[in-house]
Amino acid sequence: MSFGAVIFMAITWFLVIALNVYCFAKIFLTHRK
Amino acid sequence: MAQAGQREEWGSRIGLILAAAGNAIGIGNLLRFPGQAGANGGGAFMIPYVISLIVFGLPMMWVAWTIGRIGGRYGHGSTPGMFDKMSNSRFAKYFGVLGLALPLIFVLYYTYIEAWCLGYSWFSLTGDYISEAGRNVDLRVYYDEFLGNTTTHSYFPGLSSALTFLLIALVLNVFVLYRGVARGIEMLAKIAIPLLALFCLVLIVRIFSIGDSALVKGTAMDGLAFLWTPDFSTLTSPSVWLAAAGQIFFTLSIGFGSLECYSSYVKQNEDIALTGLTTASSNEFVEIIFGSMIAIPAAALFFGAGEVQSIASSGTYSIGMVTMPEILRSFPGAQLFGTIWFLLLFFAAFTSSVGVAQPVMAFLQDELKIKRGAAAMVVGVFWLLGTIPVIYFYRYGVLDEMDFWSGTIGLVVMALIEVVLFAWVFKIGRSWEVLHQGAQIQVPRFFKPIINYVTPIALIAILVGWMGDAVSQGKLIPQPRLAWDVMNRSEYTGNFIKNSENDVTHLQRNIISNFEGSVSTAVTGANRDLTAYARIQFPGDGTVRVVSYEGDPKLAPGVTVASLQSYLNAKGFHYEVFDNGAWVSEPGEAMLAIEGLNRAPYIWLIRIIIVALIVAFSIMVHVIWKERRLSGEGGTA
């Protein structure tokens, strides 16, 4: 894999995983109003 | 139970998220996304893809959940009632009819695709398509015969197998709908989504753990390289932006009315803003991470990096139903991994179809006050009757036609209506308040101008782009379809098509278009299907020779022995003996059937059915609201 491919894959995956972690952490860790 | 005055509610927050994610996650995540990404610039495709997600993927998600909440407040689970509550205009509810007719058309053909996956998981388990000594299964023909898309019957005597699996899929769908929102859809999602993730992981481990073998022509990493190597030159092409926007649209199940319906069952003081975002992010996880690690890496491993491009652009169903089983059956554990692959596709489709059918269930329950069991029966009977033309007229392209109007154009129209209602009719300020009622997150304010201006403009651009494509490709006027088959397939041992159409030269293209054009003209002139037969020989040097031809006199002027021979040569058809070491015999003769199918009556039938459904629902809505007006109910939000 080229460097460009690795970078694009890494950035996209990071963003997707981070968004999921944020959402699920917020759901499970935040008390409902 | 949905009794008068008391609507159903979701059992748990996680159940709702899994159900909404299951609704969004479908076959497109695992098959369509990698094909689109690979064919449209690899890593660079992610730039328009992410922008599309922000410009209208996430906004439409929040729009849908908000509209659903407004409807749910007044006991409406389908879009006619929701739209009516959002607008002072008495016409608004009729726009909502699209949110009933389009999903209903969608489920009629989507259940058939579900049935394919279910059928193939059974065929995998029993090893039916796995070649063995004395029986070499051509998966392309196997797939076509299963669907009745060919005149040959080497593997299936008729459509009985497809019908059986369709009935099973249909009964499962209706059963889940009958059980209701919490005990049906939510329960299904709680089982299916974890299973789906598990199946993905098993297949990823399998594909990336296949080591060196005589069968391997590349590595799984070649597939990832194909998908992610950025090609920035594609960013200036409008078609790439259109493809990215289209993918976001398909993948998030926007415009079906099902997310709105799901939202209507959420308690008024509970969050929908974070739930909508989580639905989209879970869907993206399955699409970007799981979707890029299965089909394309497997194709690169088995066929080599050079073949991946043509496989990626061969179409969603071709990758799923022909290429993947071809790969999986070649390695140890074929039955197990084939079963897992098709069950994965089945569950992805199943959780989507029950979601898309739910708005119609909600309409029957909420507006016509039909009890859930009876509503499920009504939907089930219509579903069964409506799916039959899809099966029997499949070869005339009815599934593609339904997909074009309900699964493509209709969704954009529906989304456009919704965003205008949200931002301009109900007014963005009030809609924003409803979205944030009980919300666990504050949606960034810059989404307000996006929803107000950018999303509607982007939707109009997509609509114009897609309709422009349809007009330029002549899709709106039904063209005859040319089909050909080797009749006595069991009597010869070979592959018939070897070269890809992408390889043909300009001259060859002319020959092909002349031949196909003359068949199409004959079919159009006769206004019926026309058939011809040609006797072909395999001289042993890898070529095909047409020795005689006879057929319908109407076809004869355009199709002669010489023109057919030129056509076959130009298409790159030649004979190649199967290399399975089994019963290789001397090449003999075969009979070739050439069919010109007159698609127009079937395509127009589908269009009439779609219009009839819209009219029928409009009449129902008219009568229901008239009754309500007379009894003094109604009013807007």
C-alpha cells in the first residue's frame, strides 16, 4: 500500500471510530435529563 | 399493543439505536460502497463522501427524526399525518403519500433480494454450488437460472426455489411486523446486528488469514490499496461528486419515511439528536470499516490486483452473488464461510425491509385504526401479490425499474419535501426546538444554514444529475433487452465469455451496437419478444464458429450467420475448456438462443402500479381527513 493510501485509510477510520466512541460514550455515560 | 389512544413505544434506548442502525445498514454498505469508492478515486472519494455526509447525510437524519417526533406527538407514525401537522396547507398531507407508496414499492423488490441471500445461504450450507468432480457449476449461469433470467435449466428447473425462499423471507418479515415495534423490530435488531458484526469479523479474519496457495493471485492488502489509494484528479469530475452523494443517500436510508416512523415511537422527553447521530455513525462504521475489508480484499486475493477494477464496477449484486461465492468456494471451509457471507447479507437486508415496511403498518394502525395483527395480514397479502410480478417479470428489468423510481429518484424527492417542511414551512427555529427536546447533545449551529440553504440545493443538484443521466442513457423510454444463452450447457465443457466488454475497441463496439441495434429494432417493430437459435461449433482452437442460424423471420433481416459471428468475435467470446481436471472432453457443438425481450409493457406496468398506489393512498388520505374534519378533529402543530 502506498503512503497516501495508508494516510487516507488511517484518517477516515480514526474519524469513524472516534465518532462512534463519542456517541456511545455519551449515551452510556451521560445521565438522562 | 397499539390500541386506540395508546401507541407503541420502544423498549430501550439501545434497542432503538440498533433498530435504526439496522434499518440503515443494508446490502449497500457491504457491496455498493467498496465498488463506488474503488471506481471513483479510491481514498480521494472519501473527500466528497465526507462532505456529502455533512451537507445532507447528517442534516437529513435530524430532519427525519424531528418530523417523526412531531408526528408521534399527535399519534401519527406515517408521513401524511406528520406533514399535515407541520403545515397549514391542506395539500401537505398528500405529499406525505409518497412516504407510503415509495417504501411499499421498495419492499416488494427488496424482499426478493433478501430471498436470494437466504436461498444462497442454504445452497452454501448444502454445498449445492460448490463444484466437484463431474459437476462444474458456472456461478453466473447458476445465479441467472435461480432468478429465471435465462432460458437454460442446468441447475434449477424453474422458479420454484426462488419462490420458496421468497415465501420464507416474506413470512419472516410479516411475523416481525406482526410482533410490533418493541417485541418485533427491536428484538430482531438486538439479535441481528450483533450477529451481523460477528459475521463480518469472521469473514475479515478468514480473508486476511489466507496465506500462500496455488489459488491466490494477489493479497488482501492489494484490495485495501485499490480502495484507499487517492486519485485527486477525480475530484474535478461532477460524476464522482454525484456518486458520493448518492452513496450517502442510499446508505443512510433517507427519504423512506422509516426513520420518521421509528422516531414517532420515541417518548417526547427523550433524546433524538444523539440517537440520529449514533444511527449515522454506526452505519458509517459498518460501511467504511467492514465494507472495505471483505469483498474487495477477497477479490484482490483471488483474482489479483489487476482484476479488482472490473470486479468493483461489475455491480452490487454481481459482487455479492457471483464473485464472493466463487472466491469462498475455492478455499477450505467453503460451506461454512459461504453460509456466513449470505446470512450476513440476509440480516443486513432483513433489518432494513422491516423498517421500510413499518410506515405502512403505522398508517393502517394510526389512521385507519386497524389492529396490528390485521394490519400485518393486510400488508402481508399485498406484499405477496405485489412481489409476484417482480419474480415472473424479473428478466424484463422490472426490479431495476422499481429501484429507479422508488429506491433512487423517489427518495431524493421525498427528502427535498421533508427539508423544505422542516426549514421553511414549520420554520427552522421551531424545528430546532423539537430536535433538541430532551437532547443529550447540542447540534452545532452551523447546521442551521446548511439545512436552510445547502441541503435543499444539494438535493436539487442530485435530482437534476440523476434525471439527466437517466435521460441521456435513454432509461425513460424502455429499450428492448438482448439476451443470449448456451442451450445445451450440460453437453459442453467450457467457459463461453472470457473477455471483458471494457476491452473492446471502437470498431468492435460498432459491430456490437449494430448487431444489438438491429435486434432491438426488430423487437420494437414487432412489439413482442423474438427468439432465434444458432448452432455453434468449437473447432478446438479456442474460437467459436457459427454454422447455422434460424429464427423468427422478423429477426432474420438483422441477424445472420455472418453478423452473429462478427458479434461473438467482437464481444471477445471464445471457447475455453474448464480446467477442473474432471470430465474434459472434446469440444463439441452447442445451441445458442438469442432473445430480444420486449420490455416496454412490463416497464409501463410497473410505472402504472406506482402511480396507482400513489393515487390509492391519496384517496385514502382524503377520505380519512374528510371524516376527521366532519367529526371536528384535526389542526396543526
